[in-house]
Amino acid sequence: FRAQRELGSNPAVTSPLGPSVPQGLASVFSNRASKKSAPRSENNNMGDGEGYRNPTEVQMSQLVLPCHTNQRGELSVGQLLKWIDATACLSAERHAGCPCVTASMDDIYFEHTIRECIFYNLKVCGNPVGIQVASEDLCSEKQWNVCKALATFVAHRELSKVKLKPTTPRTEEEKMEHSVAAERRRMRLVYADTIKDLLAHYVIHDDLESKDYSRMVPAEKTRVESVELVLPPHANHQGNTFGGQIMAWMENVATIAASRLCHAHPTLKAIEMFHFRGPSQVGDRLVLKAIVNNAFKHSMEVGVCVEAYRQEAETHRRHINSAFMTFVVLDADDQPQILPWIRPQPGVSGGRLSSSLSPRKYIVSCKQAEMPLSVPWDPSNQVYLSYNNVSSLKMLVAKDNWVLSSEINQVFRVYTLEDDKFLSFHMEMLVQVDAAQAFLLLSDLRRRAEWDKHYRSVELVQQVDEDDAIYHVISPPIGDDPKPQDFVILASRRKPCDNGDPYVIALRSVTLPTHREMPEYRRGETLCSGFCFWREGDQLTKVSYYNQATPGFLNYVTTNVTGLSSEFYTTFKACEQFLLDNRNDLAPSLQAL
């Protein structure tokens, strides 16, 4: 979820180790004198050989027949979800060596629909399970991606606890997915709490007076309730209901609810996280409820809830799953149509989430190129902004096509990467400091000015939680511009999850209503940057810094590669000396972070 924006003729750029940048900084990006790879890639003997295939990979191929389609002649999303779940389960069981059940399915965004008589291919592998759906027109041989999904499964064995084998990512894609898996798990764990907090504290501002009442539909008219009896064909060999079957039933009632608003055949564009809160078995009655939460100009959000009970006399129902689905209505040219407004039920408008409250908003849902460089900070989006911040850095770190551009004294290296519209650099050095201590010292940006001349002053604006903080940074002027730069930066830090994982400090720009652009400063923005710390031995740490920029940065390119490397080296040496001087410092300000 990296962000990008084309910078103008006078771009706000980032420095080698901070916000501001001296003249002639970016020459290293176009230097290709040395085509060496990063050491971690050199030492990887496994490579991406042509014959390599992930041992957990499972492929399913299907021909879309009339029995699989909806009223528009397109593959039913419910059927697609069943195929996705079945294929993913096979991959999970291949890795675990025992039966598995679906625990969750992360957000799914559908790029294309699949028509009848189209060949459809599912490719699944990894842990957590990653699913890639593609389709092919067998007549024209045209291929296109349909969607990607990430699922989590729980290994289940009745008589003993299952210990899963560790996975070893080999390809660049596998490495990137593996590196952000911990962030996705973190987001899933706090998902329910985020929803509850949003419902409790968010105030809905709905200007009903400005809407066309003639096209308003009462929310109650979109309500749908359906009961399904779980039969043996709906369950696996353990008697548990297939997760894909439940998701298909949920999609069915959501589509009916959406149809009642638009009086047409809606198209599902996105699903926001299926999270299974408990199992259901053969013989259960599943109650599925759906209602349109809110409608906007071209899209509507439908909330779906699933509860289970065993006998008709039971008064207590078990909560099985909930999800939010976004629908559009397409015309003959596949363009979205304008939708009627939704009239909330009197007295309950604040009790149900609407798309305007959806906690991911565009942070997760937009494509990479559609995201702004500095996203607005919103407490309701806190978890997802932090996730985006850390995962963007981890994905940058995991790329394996870094080019060694400069090396000083065989201890300091500068690597560069040109990838699509992004220009990135990576610096690394071994430091005689414990990794945890280096992590603590550099986590507090208020001390950055002690070693980085590109930081003039740093103010802690908000300590969001233990791992996230927002800072306002003032940097010296750049070149002939007399104005200093200022930045509003979200700093997100993470400790290692497993042996071999690095400590991470991720930085990116955000916007705050309390810190708007001021005439005395030139507002700068950082796209994706931060530190990683790898423990190389007792009191020995590999400190790596990463920074990503857009092509506008090339306005500052010169051919002074030697001077550039020297600038990097001087700043990194100052950082090393700061770490050595303060390695025994456990100030309260650091402990509180």
C-alpha cells in the first residue's frame, strides 16, 4: 500500500536520513556502474529458479457454466468465494498435514467480473494462504486478473496440539507477503475493537435536508433475513460448515438487500474482512441478516451478520460472522449509475456502520496509484494507517533487485532501486550496539536533531499508542529556497515477531487539522521511509535505512556520486556515534515509547 504522487516543478523531497535534502542528492538513482545485489540476496542460495514451485501451491481450473452465473450472465461471487475457500483449504492442509478450518478472509477487491464460458484459474500458496484469481477467454486467449485474497486457517487435530512447520519464502513476492504477514495479523486482532470504538464514539453527520427526498429509500425496506439449514453437502469431513459456503450465503442476502435499494442487478466490488468467530456444524440453523447501511452517489454498503442456533427452542444464538460489502450498479457500458439515497431508521442512525465510517476508508481499499502522498490522520483509521505505514516499508525491504551503487571502506553501502514510478535508496552499516537499544534510541524522533543535521527541531504532536506517534519536524532550507521545510510524520515501530525478523521504525507523512501548511514553511512530504535493525551478534547490529521517492526527485539529480555517498556516510557515522554514546541510556522518554 505504498502511496505515490507526481511531484511538481518545485517538489518537496526527502533527505538521505530525513525530510530535507541538499542539492545534488539524487544522482545515485541513475548510477548503474555496479550491478551487485544486496548481501541478503547474494547469500540466498535458493533463488527464483525457473523450475521452482511452492510446495504448498494448489491450482484449481474451472469453466464458468450457466449454473455458476447470476442474472447478468456473470460468475456469481458466492460461487467464486466457495471455490476460493476450497482451494485455500487444500493449500493450508498441504502445509499443516492435517485438517484445517477457515478463520478469516481479508479484504477482497474485485477488479473484473467473469462472464459465462470463461476459463477461470485459481492459484493458492503460502502461509497465511494467498489466493490469486485470474480468468481467460479461451477464444481470444485474453487474460486478466480478477482478485487477490488472503485467508487464515486454523489447523485442527482432536487428540493433539498441531505444531506447524515454518515457511521459507523464496521468490520476491513470497518474501514481501511473508514480511507483512505479522502486520495483517495485528490488524485482524484489533478489528473487532476498532469497530466497537467507532460505533461508540463516531458522530454521523448526514445532511438530509440537501438530499432529494423523492429518491430516498427507507433503510428498513432493504432489510433481508434468511435461514439456512446446514446439511452434509455444506460441510467438510469433520462436520464443520465450509467457510466458503457461509460466505456465499452472506453474499446472497447482501445482494438481495442491495437490489431492494436500486431495483436493479447490483455488482459486488469489495468485501471487508470475513472473520469467523466460532464454528458451525451439520444440523445448525444459520440466520443471515443484511441491510443497506448507507448509499452514496455511485456505491452502497451492505452490512451482513450470521448467527447460529441448534434447536428451534434455543433463545441464545451464536455470532458466527459479520462483513461489509460494497456494491455498484453498472449500465450497458459498465459505468456506475447514480443510486437513490438511503433514509436511516429513526433513532438508530448512529447504531450501524455506514461506508462513511468504514474504518479502512481509502487507506486499504484504493489502488496504489490512487492514494494521496499524505493521508489525513483520523483516529478511526489509526490501525490501518499504522498497518499501511509498516507494511509499505516491509515490502520495500523485501524487494530483491537492489543495485549496489556505492561502498565506502567495505563497511558502508548504498543501494538503489528503480521500480515503476518509484525511486528508492537503501543504506546499511554495522554498528557495535545491541539491536534493541538502537531501536529504542532511534524510535524517539525528538532526539534526531542530536545527530542528523537535516532535522532542526522535532515536536511530539501526539503519542497515539505504545507503538505509534505523530511528530512535527522543522528542517533547514533547501538550496536557494530561503524557507525552511516542515513535515508532519507518523512514526510506527514494531518489535520482531520471530527469530531473524528485524526491529522496524516506519515513517510516512500525514495531515493534521491542527498543523496545516504555514506561509513561513514549505511543506515537505515523505512517501515511505524508515529503519530496520538486524541483530548480527552480541552487541552487533546491522542498521539499514530506506527511503522511497517519486520521479520528481530527479529534478535534483547531479553526477556527483562521490559527494553524495560522502554525504550519506557522514550522516550515518553521526548516527553511529550517537548510538555508541547513548547505548546505556534508558531515559524515561525512551521507555515510554
